[in-house]
Amino acid sequence: TGRPRAVGHPRAAIPAGTWKALGIMSGTSVDGISVALVQVTTDASGGTRVANLAARAYPMDESLRSEIFALFEDGPGSLDRLAVLDLRLGEAFGRTALTLLSEARVAPADVSVIGSHGQTIRHVAGPPGSARRGTIQAGSGAAIAMVTGIPTVSNFRVADIAAGGTGAPLVPFYDLVLASAFERPMAFLNVGGIANVTWVGRHDEMVAFDTGPGNVVADRLAAIASGANLRCDLDGRLGERGRVLPEVLAAWLAHPYLSAPPPKSAGREEFGTTFFEAEVTPRLASGASPFDLLRTAEAFTARAAAA
């Protein structure tokens, strides 16, 4: 996804018709389970239209969320815990999918397929061709299929790495469909825990890669600044109380990931606990304002995306 390429030919192989699909994901921020029901229409020439029928983000059970964060750090017994989490999270994804279908008054039998991104636990994102590439996703597709009775496709990141990619971002394929309604070239910026950008050219050329940190650093600082009352900087109100620290921002912008050429993908491995403990915790301990550091983290996200 990091090099320009046309993707019209693979779409032409999809049989013409109209069908419903349901997508599930929980992202790097682990702030909930997002479910979307769409109607996909393809024509004989390979053109694709996607209509959103229903979408909602549901809170994740706290015990599941805590277990995911514990596994990010690879502690004792993590293999057993990962095996159990994989099934539990898949079952939770399946139940959440059924909840959305019930709210939308759509029978599971009317849905052709579920696509589940999965919850990233570990992502080793070496460049294409590197021997150091791999990813571990939790949220069993088999469990989702058993709970819902709907055929389920999962492990997209694993498939992308097997095909020679870096495992992220995956949203460009949807961006390409959306871009058909706008004047091109254009770019889409998606800011989750990690941010990514997709550029779409006039002839369906695409360049896509993770730009670096999204909310992953800011979310942790928002919890500190709010006294653990908030998981994120809602509407930017906490960041507004701070100021950008130029010397800190300059140091963070020197992170080697930002100067690496695409294709590339990032995760908590680059901007999670290790980054926080090296770059943020000492400054908090030295008396830096959490509001100033939060504002600086938000500027870091914006500048990394602009670069």
C-alpha cells in the first residue's frame, strides 16, 4: 500500500450484484468495538458503490480492555492469556455484530459476510522483503462465525504481510471507493491510535501509509491531565489549556519513523509504552504540565501527518 498502484482489476473480478456486509474492528486505542453494516453494489465493469446502512461504536467490556493492554506489554503467561483472549474477544465481536443487526432490523441471514479487522496485539512492521515482519491479531474469526451464523473473513493484516505489504493501513480500499465521488487527486487522513493517509490519483493510483502517532500518546496524557476521568481529549478541551513546547516537539519530530520512506506502518511498538516512558514520563517527573505535553502530543500528530 505504500507504492502507487492501480486496483481496478481485482475489483472487476467481483461478481456483479448487490449484497450486505458487516465490518467489525477495535483499533490501537482500544476505545470500543466499531461495527458497520453496508450495502455493496458492483456492476459488470467492476464499478463498486457502498451505501452505509447502520454504524455504531459500542463500549468494550473493561475486563477485555484491561487484558488487551496487559498483553501489549508481553508479561508472564502471555501465550495462555492470548489464546483465551482470542476466543473471548471473537465472541464479544460476534455479540456486538448481532446487536447492531437487531437495532437495524436486519436478519443475520440477510448478511452475506462479516469482515473483522481484529485487535492488534503485536505488529512487527519491517519493510517489504524484510525477514522481520509479522503481526498478531486477537478476535477469533471462527468465534464470530459461530456466534452470528454468518461467514466471516478475518486476519487482513496477516494476509497483507503475506502478500508482501506491511500490514497497514487497510482503509485505502474503502477510500478508493469514496474517492470516486470527488474531484481527484485527493487525500484521506484517518486518525485513530495511529494515523494513516491515502492519496488517490486521477486514474485510481494509490499511495497509502501510516504517518505516525494518532491519539495513542495523547490519550494517555488526557487520562493523566483529567485525573483518569477521561480516556481521550474530548473536543480538544484539555489540550486547549496547554501550550506547545517547541523543544519537545522538535525532539519528537526527529523520531526515525517519520523520515523513513513509505511503504511503512507503525503501532504501539513505535509510539506506545516505550516511547511514553522515554519521552513523556521523565518530563512529567521534572514538573512539565500534562496539559502542555498533551497539546504538544496533538501538535506532534498533526505535524507528523503533514510531513
